[in-house]
Amino acid sequence: MARKLKRRTTPAAIDELDVLHPERSMIIAGRAVTVREYGFIEGLRLRPVYKAFADELYAVFVDHAPEFEAVLDIVARHVDAITELCAVAADVEPDWVRSLSSDDGELLLMLWWGANAGFFIHRLGTRLAVARATAQRSAGANSTPP
């Protein structure tokens, strides 16, 4: 008689799923929380909220990948936006995020960044590529007037 074998999930399959649909789940302050990456339309709607944060990240990433503490300083300067961004990604209330203890807040922040780093890094990469292409174009010889 044939036996049904259990399907094994390979590390590569797990990584691919994480890239396509990153989610981080954990119990925080007694509440089950799943933090997800922003979708396309949601990301567009959130752009006014995260723009200043992303602009400052871009300024630091232009030269090199910053240290963890430098990114944390940027997060601290944009704490109100980050609070809203974390709340949206976790489907929780901003007041709940504000009420978290230091340890729970840091945990939520790490879950949020783990799920949404790709979202922000993709935008930074696109912005860097456009800036470099523009610089290369403007560095070339000007065309002669007709």
C-alpha cells in the first residue's frame, strides 16, 4: 500500500516565501501581533507619512550602509511617523503602540523593520539609481544648438 509522504519545506522555499510575503508574528504585551509588509496601494497612501523618514534614510545611504545606531537615530527623529507606520503594518491602534514598554516597543520596531526593510530599501535603491543616471546624463557633453 502506498504511503503519502510529508512535503518538506526547504530553506530556499522558506526564503522565497519570506521575500514574496514577509510577515513577522509574535506575542507582544500579551497580544498576538502579525506585522506585514505594505502593499503597493497602501505604500502609496502612506508615502506622505514616511517621506521625511525615507528622505533622511536616503541621505545616509547615499555614501554607505549606516550603522544600526544611525538608523535608530533617524527612527527616533521620526517617532510619530514610525508609530503610525508600525500600527498600520501590524493592524493595531497607534495608542497601543505608544503604550508599549521599552522592550515590547523595541520588539515591535524590529518586527516592523524585518517585514518592511525591503519596502524601504527598494525605494532607496530606485532613488539612488535615478540619481546616478541623472548625474551621468548631465556629466556628458552638451549638444550643440541647432
